[in-house]
Amino acid sequence: MERIQDRINEQSPWEHITEGNKIFEAATAREFCTGEWRTSTPVFEREKCKQCLLCVPVCPDSSIPVSAGKRADFDYEHCKGCGICAKVCPFGAITMREGK
Amino acid sequence: MAIRERLSGNEAVAYAIKQINPDVMPAFPITPSTEIPQYVATYIANGEIDTEFIHVESEHSAMSATIGASAAGARALTATSSCGMALMWEELYVAASDRLPIVLALVNRALTGPININADHSDSMGARDSGWIQIYAESNQEVYDNFIQAFPIAEHEKVHLPVMICQDGFITSHGVENILLVEDDKVKAFVGEYEPEHYLLNPNEKMAVGPYAVSNYYMETKRAQRQAMLEARQVILDVAKKFEEMTGRHYAFFEEYRMEDAEYAVVIIGSAAGTCKAAIEHIRSTTGKKVGLVKIRVFRPFPEEELAKALAHVKAVAIMDRSEMFSATSGPLGAEVRAALYQAKSSVDTVNYFYGLGGRDITVADFEQVYENLEKMARTHEPVGMYGYIGLRSEQGKEV
Amino acid sequence: MVQTAYNFKEVMSKPERLAPGHRMCAGCGGTITVRNVLRALKEGDKAVIGNATGCLEVSSYMYPYTAYEDSYIHNAFENAGATLSGVETAYNVLKKKGKIKDTYKFITFGGDGGTYDIGFQSLSGAMERGHDMVYVCYDNGAYMNTGTQRSSATPQFADTTTTPAGSVSAGKVQIRKDLAAIIAEHHVPYVGQTTFTSNFKDLYTKAQKAIYTPGAAFLNVMSPCPRGWGYETSELMNICKLAIDTCYWPLFEVIDGQWILSYEPKKKLPIEEFLKPQRRFRHLFKKENEELIGLFQEEVDRRWEELKNRCN
């Protein structure tokens, strides 16, 4: 899929700037990788997870994908490593590791 | 057949709004523009239009809600004056940089302080750099005609800029004059149905408006905005031409009055042009002196080259400002006109006067004095009464 | 009034309406508010999201990156209420004219700066006019976007960059403004005050009621800010729990003028428990400031009793 940053980026000439800085699509922020910010990283231990999903709503970065009532591994492209999820997990299925 | 009526300037604007039947009008009352939302509210109360009125709690919210409505895909407008516009200040910039085709009916009134409710141009002139198209009127007829042309200019795909339709507080807003109104169906056809391409409520596309943009984008954004203002020039002329085909009334960037052979010219904006015209007729008929007038209609975008051309053959020019800008030198029109003349390498003698601040009268005799000064300047090449206030009381006697 | 059973797993399986890739800080409470409020939208319903200038705005729509799955408008700092009322009115007109068929909902977010303070008038106007919209305040108790200056939502004695604790200052002098009560006095059909609880039922159901109650609605959501409050990012849910259990941040709603307490702790904890983990209250634990904690406790107690009386 075509990415917005291929069309508009910090080197774009003025003629390519969208009118009034409006963007005519949704959720283009997905293209921006905030995972690089991490100084510590949550590690998901699937075998310990009971799929209670209590970690899902507390993520400020929508980085715990859920489908059909089950969570998958972290979205490391975007997870900033805040560690809230690890603290709320009742089963010790998330541990924080130093570094990216 | 055009409809003959007698209307005040505010009634004329309200009538144009009724004919256009826009979608959303948020407004907050302020003298002397209050009647416009009052009339519109009455049309709505009587089921004559289906515009939604938003009873906002301030002018800041009036422009904010107008921006929201316009971004959402509605044809939206508001009306205000003076301090009301000052309270909208930040929002004027947002409307223009978001490229929203909003129309503002501005009834020019002096900015505070002291509080004064009468005409001058300090409100709109202060907003001259906000990115709005500004169109001024001499008479009720002109403000009505300008208003009907506003949406077609603003909504043109090459423009997408907000338009301010200005008239002088009380002088035209409350003065009742004979007026020719265009028939409803013709106005509807002229203005057309609003079909924006991009809008928040577009079922086929999501839109985000109003981002934070870092330096790498800001300057390119401003350049793009400038392009719209450049494109607006031709669009304003095209819309005027279409309007002339419909009504026979001619509009351009400015009106040239007795300029074909003029040696001494006044450049002015708004209702005082009528007084100046009376002075011109009197001078020409009693002395035969060749005096003329350029009345600016479109101040933004400023018609730099055209104006310099119109003034190319005159010996001296008086540029008349109805607002101070406290640069300690010129007024806003003075600065623009002299820049235009300089750029055209014109060596015409110029003088910049202030007049009519806070509703002070300017008379035929005052204009006759201005033309006398110009004649003297053409002989001596020295400006007479530079930056003087016409009609000012002073211990030293008259300034001009 | 909307009344549906809360099924946590089903709710968590609804599609995200706030995309990742926004630039809010790690551990930000503001985005947790946004995600979980937007989750309350019905899947088929469209929405226009408004936003006052603030952390959220400059981080969630940095050109050309919008984090929203829905249409979004930011106008300025002080006018989120008025801006969205324009959008909502446009919707009503275009719907009446047959130009729009879909159902849209209107939700705007503002921090406490944009809501309690600079945008207060615009919010009050929008609420009074009764637009069918929800104003959500993500209340983190200071102007965080500009670096933790005090707001009228800042609690008394908090150390902020404009009310710094010093040798002759114990932080902010004044007590908090009670904005939820002020908006309730506008007699809008729905006002809710909430924060994050472990299964988010309180926030979700209040968001659902706010969105689907016809007319103007207001949600006040305590959204902790790890940088401004001074606690470890991972501690967020613990901070929220302490705020609720000390009755510092009571959960309640006002439905058609009727005040309803949503939660009463079995054992009301002393306010120290909430204050202690936060750097902004560190100076209160110095020997010379001991009586200030007592004053803080008195204010919490006074408000809690007042609220309970309203809810009876």
C-alpha cells in the first residue's frame, strides 16, 4: 500500500503540501515508528497468559492487538515501553526487559 | 426584471443571505452589524430559509463554529464588527490557513479604545494580513452585489479562501438607499449549490484538519496559501464579469472615476468615495481642473500592478486612510499604494492622509482642499501635510 | 438511557479507533482516555473527533500523521466546544437536506487547560445550547503541554512550574475547581466523572451513555501524567486506584439532574496514600509541612460528604 510519507515528507516541495494541511485518509500515524523510543521492552510469555485482556485497555499506544477475544504479541513498531501492562497482568505473563 | 427596493446596507446583506440560503450561521451581536443576524433569525423564524443559526456566546465562538461548520461541509458565514472581529483574530488566521470558503459580513467600525461605535477601517485593516480576501463597498448596492459574488469567489477550486465583505458602519449599514435586487432564482443559479470535494462528513473519505506542522512544512504551507491569493485575482475578475452579464453592473479591483484625463488623484476605500465624487464634479464644473478618484474595491489580494498603471499618468496622488496603524509613518493603504508605485518605478508625488477615524465626517470641502494640496505638490514636489489628520482640531490650526 | 450489559472481552475486541504512532509520552494517561472513550462508539457509527490544542493535539495530528480512524478537527486551544458545535450543526443541516445518510457522533477532547480554563466559555456555550455532542476532558491537573504549569484543575499544594514549592511556598495555594459540578448545573442530560479501573467498565459505560444520550454531555476523566505528577510510568493504574480509594477522585454521574455515586470504597484510605507516590506532593512530607496533609484531607472529606449528600 502506498504510504503517505512517500507523498508528503519533510523534503516535499510546496506544491505537494495538501490544501490547508488537510489529510484525506485515516490513521496515517501508523506509519510513524514510535517503538524506537523504548528504553525497556515488555516481553509476552504466551504460555503464562490466560487471555484475561486486562493489559489491553491500559496501553496508551494501542500496541496490544486483539482479535477474536485473544491478544497477540506486542506491536513493537509502536510500543514505547511504559510498563503499565506488565504491572496490571495478574499472571506474570508480561515482564519488562532493559533496552529495546 | 431586477427588483427596485429601498434598503439599508445591513438589510441588503441580510437579503442576499436569504437569497443564498446558506447552511449555517453562527453569530454574536455587535453594533453596527447586529441587524444582519437579527434579520436572518427572523427569516428562519418565519420559515423563509433553512439556515441553522448558532447562538454562540461570543464572536470568538462565532468564527470557531463557522470554521467547524465549513470544515464539516456546510456553506457557512457570520457577521461582525470592530471588537467582535478583534476577538476572532486568531480564528481569522485558522479559517484562511485551513483554506475554508467562509464569508464574513463585516460592518466596519473603529476599534476600541475609547469605545466608539462609528465607522473606520481599523478592524479590517488590522486583519489585512490574516489571509482573507477583502472586498469593500461604497454604497448599499455595492455591498449587496459584493455579497452575492463572495461565495463563488471563496468556493472556487483555485481559491478556497475566506472572503470578508466590508461596508462602512452606519454610513451604509444603516443608511437607506435605493437598490436594485437580483431575482431569487438568478441569485441561486449564480451562487450555485455548494458541493465541496473534501469535508469532515464526507461518507467516502476520512479527513483530518488542523495539524501541528513543524518548520519543515510551515513555510511550504504558507507558500501554497499565497498561491491561492494569487489565483484569486483572476477568479475575482471572472466572477465580476459573470455578475456583469447578469446585472449590467461592472466590478473590478477598483473603480476609476474621472481618471481618463486626471492630473490629480485620490485613492480611497469605502463610502467616502461618494463624497469625493461630489467634490470632483464640483471642481471640474467650476474650475475645469482635471481631478479623479481611484476607489479600491479589492484590498486583498492587492492589485499592485493595475493600480500603478491607473495612476501612471497623474501628477500627484493623495492616499486616504480611514485607520491608523501607528507605524508613526503611513496608514495601511498609504503603505500599499506607495509600494506599488515604487515597484512600477513611478515618480508621482504622493501624500498620505488620515480621515474619518471613529466616524468623523469628511466633507466635499475637505476633498477640495485635498485636491488643492495636490496641485501645490505637483508644483513644488513637496508633500503637503504628510500623514496629517483631516478635520483634526489642533492648537496649530488644521493639519491638512 | 443506554443500558447494555458490559462484556469486557467483547468490548476489548472492538476495533481500535486511535491508531498507534502518535507522539504522546510513554505511559500517557491522556491517550488511554481517548482510546477507551472511542471504543464506546458503535462499530457502524461514524464520528467526527474534535480536539483542543494541547499535548494530545500536537502529538496525535502532526502533519501528515493523524492517529484517528475517524474524521478529526483541531481548531485552537480555547474553542473545542464551539468548533464541534459548528460541525454538529452542519451535520443536522446536511442530514435535513438529504446530503448525508450515515449516523455521525461528535466527541471532542480537551485537557484541563483547554477545558477548565481557556476553553471554559466555549464549553459552557456549547453545553447550554445543547448540541448533540460529548465534551471529554482528559484531566491531568496542569498545563502539561507547556511543561506543568498550574491550572484551575491542579490540586492544592501541588508543586508545578508556576507554583513551585519553595522555602516560603507550599505549592499551589488554591483548591481545585469542580468542573463536573459546574457543567451539571448547565442542566445537560448527562455528566460523568471517571478514571481508569481495572476492567474499564466505569469509563466505558459512562462514555457510552455520554455518546448515546441525545443532547450535550460532559465527561471528566482523570488521566494521570507521569511526567507532570512525578511517578514511574508503570504505576499509572495504581495511582488511579489510590485516587479512587482515597476519594480524591470520586466516580459519579449526573443523569437528567440526578446525582448518582458510582463507587464507594469499602475502606476510605488516608490521602497520604495517594500523595506519597507523586513527586509533585513530595514537599508535603517534610516535617514543617505536616499540617498541610491534614488540610488536604479535610478538603477531600468535605467534597466527598458534599457529593454523597447530592447523591442521596
